[in-house]
Amino acid sequence: MSTDQKQYLWWQDGIIYQVYPRSFQDSNGDGIGDLQGIIQRLPYLQQLGIKAIWISPIYPSPMADFGYDISDYKGIWPTFGTMADFDQLLQQVHAAGMRLILDLVPNHSSDEHPWFIESRSSRDNPKRDWYIWKDAKPDGSPPNNWLSVFGGSAWEWDEKTKQYYYHAFLVKQPDLNWRNPEVEKAILDIMRFWLDKGVDGFRVDAMWHLVKDAQWRDNPRNPEYNDTMATYNQLLPVYSTDQPEMHGIVAAMRQVLDGYSERLMIAEIYLPIHRLVAYYGVNNSEAHLPFNFLLISLPWDARQIAVAIDEYEGALPTDAWPNWVIGNHDQPRITSRVGREQALVAAILLLTLRGTPTLYYGDEIGMIDVPIPPEEVQDPQGLNMPGKNLSRDPERTPMLWDNSKNAGFTRSQPWLRLDRAWHRDNAAMQENDFYSPFALYRRLIQWRQREPSLKTGSYRPVYSDHQMIAYIREAPGHTAFLIVLNLTHRPCYFTPATISFKGVIVVDILPELEQITVENSIDLSGDEGLIVRLDEWKPK
Ligand code: NOJ
């Protein structure tokens, strides 16, 4: 047999782990996580087996959107630490054989950024055109009907200079004007600043928002809207996002990265598959990994997910590298979306599909969305649209480390309340429990990282129905693996008509079944998922 000699880059065969810095580990007792806290927890991440850490924004910020409103792109927010702390973190991440990815927020700055302070100071200020300023309509209303993602109009009236400015997110997050070449130059310069320090790449925030329609046309109504949705969804953002000019900008960012060795660009993009894959660019000249949120956005339904995996695989341009995500700081946690049992099935799916997985801190110990009483809500999305259960605080609660005070997160009052069950379910306890979510994650990661077929092999769909999804991962010259997942609570029976097989279960949500030999059929309990090492298999 020939062996697969292809070399893969660190972001292709490694796993990415998202740290939400406010909630990971507090080192100085102010109740808010910080960079020294992340340093303390590097051994945990190393033993989990992840390759890269992506940290949500750590820059100076008024924190109106918890760091996604930046007032200095080249500094560190003092509550998180100093630039010396950052340099130490970067050095220690690298010393541990891992990589560090920062969040880049090019769509908007804080309204407290010096650029915007200048821009709003007068109509003839040289920075005026760095942001998006428009006259009112004759009746004084905003220039068009565009809505803010966080509720209300996306236009804010400025009394002093008598124009509106555009903000896709908060009033305190004015959008930069990417049609002005000086803006592009400034952001590319910021990228170089961090790359020169040695950071390994960026997760680019809100990438599909950067350029807006040149004619500022009204967005059409969304016929699917209902009032459980965010008010933003009343319209389809066809003119305010995903404009053709985006691709030149993403390519320019990519060229900056390509000036360095092996740096990564992940792009945050919520678009349907065929629009999403365009952000790989012609000949892969744009984002390395346009984030694939299919497993977040689809209902937890075996048929729909199986079809979506095939659609995504089928839509990927030649040599484009896939990726998968099941959680982040903007979305309900997987455990709360699909339940504790199915969250384990989701873990197997995430870690056995073809492409780079991104884990969200705490998902590996099955953290849940913590209910936050109305008077404690801090997230602007929740505060601006009350009554719709849209606050993102529940998925941003402190990491549950151990059963010391405040789950080992802080020695004082945590900035956001903890899951009440922390003393009986936390990372330290799960590390010693073979039946825990953490133990399953670790086994999955070990198998994935050890076996070329699971790490970088091809994806071959085998079977799916209303209960299950089954597929084979296979790399030339290496043992192939069969993955069978039951996405329901009821038992199901895998008896594929298209293949015959014989092998050994190597990972199972029910660990007592590991090491059992299976041949041509497998009976699955409700909520069971497993990986079979295929000693023999062939299409029928
Ligand atoms: C996406 C980020 O993930 C989210 O947290 C933030 O509120 C918006 N972009 C605005 O920057």
C-alpha cells in the first residue's frame, strides 16, 4: 500500500480552542479573567491536546460589547494585563508547542477610538471619511432602512455635525468605511504589528459586513420573520452585507499574512454554504477558514445534518480546507441546545468530520447556558431586545475548574454568575472520571490526532436516516474508521446496504463497548455514538 505523504499545516491537522478571556481564569482577584490566568491554564489546554488558542478581543475597550468595541488596536486592556503579559503568553504558548490566534475587528471601532473622535469632530476633519456619514432624508429620517444587529436602526444622528453615522452593531461601534483606502491601510498595518510580534493568525470579526452597497439601497423585508427572532431579521441584509467588493479586501488581508510563514486567517461569516465558500477566494487566495457554522445553525436532525455535510463537502473549492464549529460566545451552548446526552454525540461529530474543529471553552466539560436573572444581564444584545431570550451572557459564564471557591475561577466575586452545580461537576472532577464528557473529548482528540485517517483523511458518507448518520474516514495507506452516530434518544440499528465491514469499536459514548468487535451491523442505544477501527471493509 502507498502511504499518504501529503504534509498538512498546523491549522489543518490541529484543533482550535476558543478562550473567552473574561471567563477563563482570573489571576488577580478582580473577578474578571486575564492573560496571566490563561498562562496558568496552558497545561490544561496542552493535556487536552489542542493546537491553537483563539482569544476573543483583549485590546483596550470601553467594553460596551465586551471587547468587540476597540479603542486602541495595538494595546492590551489593563484589566486583562499588560503588553508584557501578552508577550509572556505568546512565548509560553509557543514553548508549549501551541499557536495563538487573536481576534481582529476591522468592521467597526469603538466610538471612543481616537479615529472616531476625530471623525465626528467636524465634517471637514481628515478622518471624517474613515467612517460612514450620510445626510438625513428630507424629512429628517435615516438615509435608508438598515437595521442594527443589536436592535433598532443602524443609523445614529450626530447633532453636532448634523449627519447620521452607520453602525451595524451598537451605537458605540461605528462602522469603518472600507471604501476609503486609508482605512484598509490602517487595518493592514495593525495586522502587521501583531504578526511581527509572532501571533499565528487572526479570527476576523464580522467579515461579511465590511463593505456596504455603493447605492445605499433599502434592504428587502424578510418573509420568514417572526417576533421570536432578533429585530434585525425583519429585513434581509442583502445590501448591507456580503458585497462583491469584499473579496478584494479579504485577498489584501491574506497577502499580508502570506508575507509571514504559516499564519492563519479565519473569517467569521454567517452565510449560506454557497456564499460562504466564496470567501476561500479564487485559487484559495482569501480566508484559509471561513467559519462553517452549519452545526450551530441547523436543527439537530440527522437527515438535515447529513445532507448539509454533503452540501458543504460538495461546495468546497479545490484544495479548500473544511472546518466545523459547534459553539462560540455568541450562540447557546451545545449542551443547552441539544441536551447533555446529544452534546456528546455532537462532540464525536465535530471531532471526526473532515476539517479543522474549533472548540468553545467549557464545552469539553459539558458546561450549560447559565440562567442570568434580568437584573444581572450585561450583554447589550440581551439588554436591547429584552423578552426575546437573546442575551449571550448564559454561554459566557466562568469556566468551572474545580470545587474550590467559585470553581477556581476567581477568589472574589465573578463578573458573571457561575453554574450552581460547579461544586459537583467541574474540570478537575471530570479529569478523574472515565465516564465524563472531558474523558470522551480527550479520547476523541487522542484518536483523531494519532490516526491520519481521522485527522486528515477523506470523508465518505455511508448511511443516514431520521435517526443516524454514518460515514467513513480514510487516508491512503492507513487504517480507515467508521463513525456511527445516533442523533435520537431511541435505539437504532445500523445495517448498511452499501458496505460490508468488520472492525473494533475504539471510542464509544458507552465506554464499556470499547474493544468490542462488530461485523456488518451495529445496535446503538439511544444517544450513542461510536468510532469503529475498520480491519476490513468494502462496498457491496
Ligand atoms: C461578532 C462577535 O463574535 C460578537 O461577539 C460581536 O458582538 C459582534 N461580532 C460585533 O463585533
